[in-house]
Amino acid sequence: MHQGTTPLRITRRAGALAAGALIALLAGCGTESGTKAAKADRTRAPAPSVQPVPAGLPGMPPVLDPKDIYAADRPGQLSPVVRKFPSRVYVPNTNDNTVSVIDPKTYEIIETIEVGVQPQHVVPSWDLKTLWVNNNRGHTLTPINPANGEAGEPVEVHDPYNLYFTPNGKHAVVMASLDRELVFRDPHTMDRVKTTPVSCYGVNHADFSADGRYFIVSCEFSAELLKVDTEKMEVVGQQTLPFEGAMPQDVKISPDGKTFYIADMMAHGVWVLDGEKFTTPTLMPTGEGAHGLYISRDSKEMYIPNRGEGSISVFDFTRNELTKKWWLPDGGSPDMGGVSADGRVLWLSGRYDAEVYAIDTRSGEQLARIPVGDGPHGLAVYPQPGRYSLGHTGVFR
């Protein structure tokens, strides 16, 4: 739980074209010129049936591979913006009002940064230059310079439970959970641009469609999902999940851009949703307290930490099924995190155990278990490959 709580038809035009072709053929019958014309016509390839591709969100960097929206996230594909940043793991300790900074090479804490009240997530900015700490109950965002790890002056932002950025970098989107609002802001100054009230409770996590024109939002306290038009900044769809007591959490879109997955910590699995149709999703059971969703560097798998049972389920996109389950030795409460730049390590916070886990993505072996502050939550691994950030703990494209 979040918030620090405990618990095909022939067209008229096609028909006309076909009729015209037949009349032309009959008119040429028995004549030399007609025969030549018919032969010439037979050498031409039929005109392909072209389906228009929906234009992407204006200003959004074009998708590199239509079959894989994460194609820019391969190992070593660091943007020039972040290439010289030191590799670090930033852990917001919700109950301690601090951020623990871990050196992933030594598995040691090298610094503890004082921030505002109840830091929930560490969020990379769209332009990759800043890490924003979401101080939920302190109503501020603390900027951290990832080049040197220094924290800047806090920026006043009310109820910043989570933070996202539109794919074109035009707006930041604050998930104001208790305020029941989606607040669109300037991505640099964080000045308010538009407030979109919502009727659900606990706006929480989100992810954007492949073309960036809409995003799906989870509402954890009312078991609902929202569909939001990115440009209009308005809710265009809303539904209640078909499970009593559902509590949806992290949201992630498939590499081919066709399917959204929503982790649910009370339904103990992942909802599978057609975002375009926004019809009722189906539930894929994974484990007790399914919480986060993270894509492997080759876009072949998705890691699903099950916080309530100390395990990580592995979903294979090609096979469309769960293929592995890794258990943490001595248990734990794997929550939020990210994948290392080389793709070899999955980093997760242990929400109720004041620790962080480093897990080998090839074997599922626990590499390290690092004590941190109280209530570690939205851990960010930084830098990571990608051209821009959509926010949360690091969703890159």
C-alpha cells in the first residue's frame, strides 16, 4: 500500500476503381492498342491498402522501432546528457525524510541526503538533468543534481505523491493522490498549468500509450483506472476493476505498445488491459502483493515484485506467460526500483524491512541486501539508457 498507510468491407471508392478498370478493359478488346494496354496493366503491382498511422503526440521524439517502444533502452545506450553521471541508486526513506545514496559497485551507502516530509519517489526529469524527490506530506519537490549528488532548494508543490512527464516534455504531471487531482505543470519551474480533478481516490501510477496521446492511471484506493487525453489534459475514460478490494499500483505498457499491465497488491496479480478499447481487463495471478513492473533491457521480460510474499515473478512477452519466480532468501518486501544500466541487476526497495535488494536478472540470485532508512519506497537507479524520461522511478524511451 502506498501513501505511508498500513494496510474488412469493399469501399465505394474501391468499387468505382474496379468498375473503371473493367470498362477500360472491355473498350480495348479486339484492338492492338487495347491489348497492349491490358498487358501493361498486368505488369503493374496492385496498389497497396495503406492504413493511416495515427500521428504521435506533437513534439514527442519519434519511436525508434514500432515493434519495441523500449528500443532506446538497450545496455550502454546512455544519452550524452547522462554519460558522465556517476552510477548511483537513490532510495527515498519515507519515514526518515531522507534519501540514501548507494554505490552499486560496492553495495555501500555513500551519502544520506536530508529532504522534505515523507519522500515517496525519486523521479528523473524528462530532460534527464534532474532527479526530483517527491516529498508528499511536505508538499515540496527536492531537486538533486545527478552529476554531483547535491540537493537544491525545494520547490513548493502540493501533494506530490508521484510525478510523470508527458512524452513531448511539455508538462510534468503531478499525481496529487489525497487532493484527487492530476496537476499539469511546467516541467522546469513546476508552475501550475492546469488542474484536472478526478472522482476516484488515490491517483497513483501511470504509463503512456506508444503514440503518447493518452495515458492510463491507477487509482489505488477506489479500485479504478482512468484514461487521460494527454493534449486535452482531460479524463476520457474511467472504469472499476472487477475484483472486490482491488488496489491497483504500477502501470506499464508492453514493448509492442498494444497492452497495458497494472500490478494489483490486493488481487495478487497483474491486470491485462487493451488501452485503446479500454475494455474490462483480465487478471493474471503472480503472487501476494504484486506491486512494481520493470522491463528487461532486451525488452523480452518484465519483472514483477510481489511485496507480500518476498518474490519476483518474471513474465515473458513473446510467450505471453509467466516463466519464472524468484524468492528472496529470508523473505522481504520487494517494492519499487529499477534495472541497472547494463541490465544485469534488478534493484528493489524493501518497503517494510528498511533494506534494499540487488538481484541478478539472469539467475534471480540475491546479490546484496543493504540496510537503509525506514520505509524505503520509490528507488531510482541512475543513470539509465534512454532518450527521455516519463517519470516515476525511471521509465525511459
